[in-house]
Amino acid sequence: MDTQTRNGLNAINGMSSEELQAFIRGRLYKFDGRESTKLRFEMSGYESNKGECTVHNINILNLFADLGIYDFTEYLFLDFYKGIGTIYLKYWGDIQSHEVEVSGYTTSGIILKILKLTTLSGKSTRRRA
């Protein structure tokens, strides 16, 4: 595990659920000059330009990559259809794929769920050079 990931893990490991939610919400704010915008997953599944929802949602998920969310899985992605979200993942060394429905969750709730499924899970990570 690299130093940046280790530092990120140390930052969130001792946090309560409330502290984690506040941490996540803080990362979801995008500042542009004097304006701030809270980033949210596009959950409708509909898009006017092919791929825009997927790219938007991956960009939000990648805000948390430094915490090692991808180090615990062979794959990890989100899919939304008509407001119903599903987290798809497969842990390293596991033969089974997992689907976790996150219907009714907020963006920060989905990120918290992903952190609990990966970084805070105690599962094995892949080796990085």
C-alpha cells in the first residue's frame, strides 16, 4: 500500500459515522471562485450525451480514490437506473461478484457505503509496486 493511501486510511480509520459523513460532504463541495456547488451522483440513468452520466459519476467516485477504494477490488463501479443505484464489486482473491443496492441513498451515503465495503472492510488489498 502506498504512502498516500496509508495516510488517507489513517485519516478516516478512527472516525465515527457522523465524522465520516462530514468528511465526505466536505470533499463533495466544488469551489469555483466565490461559488460553491455540492457534487451529486446523477441517479436518473438518463443522459442527453452518451456516456455523460457515467463519466460524471466516475469523476465523483474518483475524489475518494486516494483513500484506497480501488485497492480492495478487482473492479468497483456504480450503475443507476431510474433512481435505483447498485454498487458492483469483486474483492481481490474472491471468486464471487457482489451487487449492493443503494436505492434511497444520498451521494454521501453511497460514498460512505463504498468506504465501508472497501477501505474500512478489513479485506485484503492488492499489491502495488
